[in-house]
Amino acid sequence: MIELPISSILPQVIASLASHSRLIVQAPPGAGKSTLLPLALMNSDSLPKGEIWLLEPRRLAAEQVAKRLAQGLGEDVGKSIGLMTGENTKVNRSNRLIVMTEAVLTQRLINDNDIPSCAIIVFDEFHERNLHTDLGLALALQSQEYLRDDLKLVIMSATLDSEGLSQTLDCPMITSEGRSFHVENHYLPSANLQATHLPFEVQKAASLALNNSNGDVLVFLPGVKEINQCQNRLNEYFENQIQQGQLSIEPLHGQQSPQQQNAVLKNKEHPCIILATDIAKTSLTLPKVTSVIDSGLERINQFNIRQGMDELVTINASQASAIQRAGRAGRVQAGNCYRLYSEDDFKRRAPFSPHAIERADLAPLCLNLAAWGSLDLTDYVFLTQPDTQSYQSSLELLKQLNAIQDAQLTGHGKRLSELALHPRLSHMIVQANSQNMGFEGCVLAAILSEGDPLFFDEPNADLSIRLQLFERTSFPSYFENAKVNQKKSQRILQLAKKFAKMLRISTTSFHSDHCGQLLMLAYPDRVAQKRGSGYRLRNGIGCQLHHLENLPASEFLAVAHISQSQQQGKHANSLIRLACSVSKQDIEKSFSDQLVTTTSLNLNDKQQLQNITQLKLGELVLKHSTQPADASEKNAFYLQEFTQKGLAFLPFKDEHFETLSRLQLAHSLLPEQFPNFDESALIGDKENWLAPFLATNKLVNLDYSQALLSRLEWSAQQQLNQLFPLTFTLPTGRHAKIDYSQTPPVVKAKLQECFGLAQSPAIAQGKITLNLHLLSPAQRPLAMTQDLAFFWKEAYPEVRKENRGRYAKHPWPEDPLTAEASGMTKKRMEGK
């Protein structure tokens, strides 16, 4: 056995596991935990006999670890060491240790709750904490507690809050020293690490790394897009070295085929720059890497509750992630890590990356819990509780897909859980098969799982074109003005045939024109209708196509994927990335049991009341008809609107507001004689004063003054006219209007019309003195007063002095109380 740091603690590990059902092993990268420890468990006589299941977070890591374990025994994979991933299975009855991905464990636990053949489950690289990690541990703990008290669980990690985990699981923890060499961190901060600048920063760091070391350079980038951009830049910059066989540039990511990934991992005679996602962070053998370039970025799936879908979000990598990345440079000798950010930036970063259970789409987890037997989260031990809102959203989706009912798995849900796909895609395949579209559903599910097989120069969201590609017997280099990714297309086809085999679906018939119907099966909540320059989803959320989009215009779309635009300004929005046209007839057929007919009354721009009938799917309007509302509908609508909106709904004119003010003043002064006319009282009494007038008049033509007065008996109206008259008789005999819209009420008159009026006028038996607005002969304000006697005595002389010259044709007597009141000029008065 190779002597690695983990070797020193193996006896302690075996002794502790023999006396405990659970154990945590913390060991830095390079300690040998993934290879030596599983073999030591397998060869121990003091541990229970049975299979050891070693879990890896990724397929590539599982294949690499299985290969190294088998080599340690001098065997090929498939004998003592088995392998189970979604794409590759090598198992038989002679297996003593099986390396598997975490998703495989979930399926095996659900299919066989007590997993009788398994003695020990080892969770490797537990710090990765994807959704299947947390789910697998929760189910394993349940199996251990209720079905298999002899089952052993080992959790291994390089960076982990191990003490907290140890307390949660109530188990011991053993720590191993590492074997890594010193790694010197170099900080190369850039003012701009956007997509357009990142390739140049990587190129500068790569040149520096190659000058300082003869080993391989491993570059950590957030995603395939950045890998392709950096590869293009490096190919151009290092063109001479590449042509002379002195250097190679290799991508490494999850979208590659196993053959492509394995080719990258093979040793080469010359240095290599490996452009990788976090797939290269753990468990892979990259012995020649002595330099790491860390972009400081990582891309994660973030569930958007509002849109009901995952979206890829680029975030700053955590400190733990940065430390692990740097560790790759010190596996075989001292190395260098070039971080494209500052040391202060590193210190400000989160200690750990957010866990998938806090941010991911929880629909697969919900389906698996239902298949296990309970959707009650309190029944399980989760290290981090799922987000409550996301969990409820996922339960609603499963109900919509008929996968669960009354918190129990349905027969249809059981079929979905057996496919190990997202419930949306499983549902699509199963339902498509019942509608003679089975293989088309398999192909579409494979496309949506594996990624786009076509590369367009300009945005093209038309998913039906992708489906049309698979009508051909062979894949061309170009299809519909797009470059065809041959290897991805082959993987999609193989995966589709795998789905078809699982459900015994014939692969002989294929018609791409079913694309819209299939998408509506998988994404019933993402049917969209044209609205203005964009689209509206069934739930009312807005989205739009890229402004350069080539998808043919259509009133309705079935949408598979939406992402947030990175643009600013008028083109910034939620962009439809994958969709296809769908007809109104197909929507009505697919959702016949969910369509709702609604009727409503609405005022148009001309204030005409219309009866609107709509056939709706959520917020989408499939049919719309209008006709004039009848009299009873109008009355009911107007009264309802008045109840909800109050006086603001009624088209009052100035005189109507004055009448209302007059009545409100009467009530405030004489509440026993006049009723309340505030808004709430009017709403409460609408059937008595408003409804009768609505029956015979249009809303805009209604005499609201008469309607308001109708609340008073005839005698009360007479009292109102006496106590709160509409006019005041001036000394000239003219009846001047009293404006009740102002407080106190106002009478306007020319000053000369008030000669002889000794006291200010009053109403309501003298309770209210009117505010007299005295005007010039030109109707301009001269004075306002509620004390006319004071005005004549004190203010009038000055007013007379200032205006007698300006209005010389009109009388300005020294004694206004004895002068004749008149609105005429002196000359007309003399000729009268």
C-alpha cells in the first residue's frame, strides 16, 4: 500500500467505525482519502461484511477514483471495484466496493429502502454539497435509523465545518494531515474581469505561469462560454508554441463526452494549459499541474421562484473554493497560484459557497421524498433546511404534473421518479408516450438535459429547429445556418434511446412538428402570449425575445428557458432563450380542463359600459368578446364601482360638488335636522339616492344635485332653502350666488352693489357669516370681509382713495351706508 498521510489514521478510522455507526474524516487534498481509505475499509475484518459504496459528486471523478482503486489492486474496473454512473455501469456480484455518483445512491435507496447488499456508505468530497449529497445523506440516515441499524456511514471532506457536522450527526471526527506542497499565492487584480477582458487577464497570467514553471497550468473559469473565449485567445497568443508541439490548450468541463474528458487527463510530453470549470477542483488526477490560475468566479444554478426555473448566476468563489483550487498546484511539488483578484477581495469573500439546497430547484428533491414515503421535512435530518418558499413552489409544480395528491405519490408520480430526470422532463416523456409522441419526447428531454447541439451566430431560440436535426439519419456539419456539435448531438441521441429503452418506447417514428405540444407537457406554466413588444407568461410575468432574435413571430409560444439579460437600457429584460411556436388550438386541447371562462364589466375610453367575456389560461386570453351591457348590468356595475371607489368614481361637476358641500355644512351645523352626507354615509345609502337615478339616466348625464337632495324629505328641502339659501339678495335686488364649496361660504359682488348694507350677510339663523368678496367695477378683488361694518368704517376710505380715479365713471361716495346701491356707472344712474 502506498504510504500517504491518510495511512497513519487508518487503524483509528477502522476502530472508530467498528464501534460507531457514523464517522467524519477530515483530510486535506492529496492525503489519500479517496483511494487508500476505501480499500482499507474493504480489507478490514472488524467491519461488517457487504458492499462498500463510495460516492463521488461527479461522473468524471467517479470514473477516475474507480480506475485508481482498481489499479491499486492490480485489476480492471468491474471486478472487485465496480462503477455506477448515469452513463457508465460496470458491476457484478464479485464487486466488494462500488464507486457511484450521488444521484445513483438516491435511486438505489428509493428502489430498495434497506439496501441489504450495502454495509458501508462513504460520502467523498462531501463539501461539494449538491442537492443529491444532502438528499442522499438524509435518506441514508432514515434507512439507518428505521431499517438498517448495522449500516455504517462515513463522511469525508477536505474543507468542511466538521465540528458542526459532528455535533449534528452525533458522531466522532478524525483528522488527517495533508501531503500537499507549499503553494505561493500571487494576486493579480484586474480593474475589469468582464467576459471581454477575462481572456486577456488569463493570457497574461498563463504567460507568467509558464515562465516560472515547467509543469501544466490549470485555469479555473466559471463556465463553458469563458472556456471557449479563453481558448481562442490562448490559441492565438501561443500559436507558435502550439504548432511546434511545445504546448497544448485543453478544455475540461461537464458538457464533454467521457472520451474527451479522459483525453485531457492523459499525460502529455509537453506542458498543457487546462481550461476547466470546478469539475477539476477535486478527485481528478492531474499530476503535472504546478500552476493554478483562479479567475475567482464560479457559476451556480439559482432557482428563480418568480419565474419557476433555475437560472445560471455567476458569483465570486468562496474562500474555501479558492483554497481548494490553489491546492491543485501543490500535489506533486511546490507550486504557484495566480489569483485574478486582490488579497483584500479574498478576505472579504464568504467562507463557504452557498449550498445547493438553499438555492436550487427543489422539484427533484420533492419527488424523491414523496417516492421515499414522506413530504414532511421534519421527518428528515437535513444539514441545511430547504428554502420554505422554494419547497412550496416545487410541491405546487408536482401537483400540477399530477405527481402528488394529498401529499402522497400518485401512480404517475411513481413512474416519474423511476426515470431519474427532472420531474418536468419525466412527465413530458410519459405523457408524450401515451399520445404517440414518445420518442420525440425522449429526444427533447435529452436536448434539454445535455444542452444545445447547434451554434448560431445570432440569437435563435427556436427549439423546433433543434428537434428537426434529429429527423436526419446522420448529422451534417451545418444545419439551418447553425454549426452542429457532432459529439453533443450523438450524446443526445444516445441518451434519448436510453430513455426510450427504459419505457419501452419505439424509436422508429419521429416527427419534429410536435415540439410545442411536448414543451407544454414539460412546462405547463410557461405558455406565453404576445403582448406589445414582448410576451406574457401564464402566471402574468413578462418576458421578451432578444432584439436580434430569428424565431418567427407568433402569438403564442411554449417556453423552455428564460434568462436575465446582461444588457442595460431598453434591451434589458428576461430573455426567452429556448421556445417554439404553438397554436391556440393546441393550447385549448392541452389545457382543456384548466381553461376558465370569465365575464366582467368594464368602462371603455368613451365611458361606455361593456360586458366582456374571455376564455383564459391563467393570465393568457385565448378568446375575447364584447357587447353592450344591459340596464341591470349597468346599474349593478355602477353601484359596485361606487362602493369600491367612492365619490371619485362619479363624474361630478362643480355644481354637484357645491350641492354636496352645502348639504355637508347643513349636517355639521344642524345634525338633528339634516342627515350625514360624508362618503361612507352616501355609500351605505346608495340604493335609496343613487340607484333610482341610475335606472333612468346615463352615468355622465345624471343630475347628481337632485340625486343628493332626494335623501331629504320635501319639508327638509324647504328648510334647507330657508336656512342655507342658494343666493343672497343684495341691496340692488340682484340675487348673488352663495358658493358653498368654500369655507366659509362666499358671496361675490361689486362694492357699489353693497352700498347701504350695514352688516355682513349671514345664514343658518346667523350661525354662519358669509365671506363677502367685494369687487371693483372691472370684477377685480378689492377686499374680502366677514365684518362689513368694520370695512365701511376703517378700510373703505383707503379703498375709495385708491380707486376713485381709476374707476371715475362709477360712484365712490364718502358715506356708503346712505348711498344708493347700483352696479351701473354714474351716467347711467343719472339717466335712469
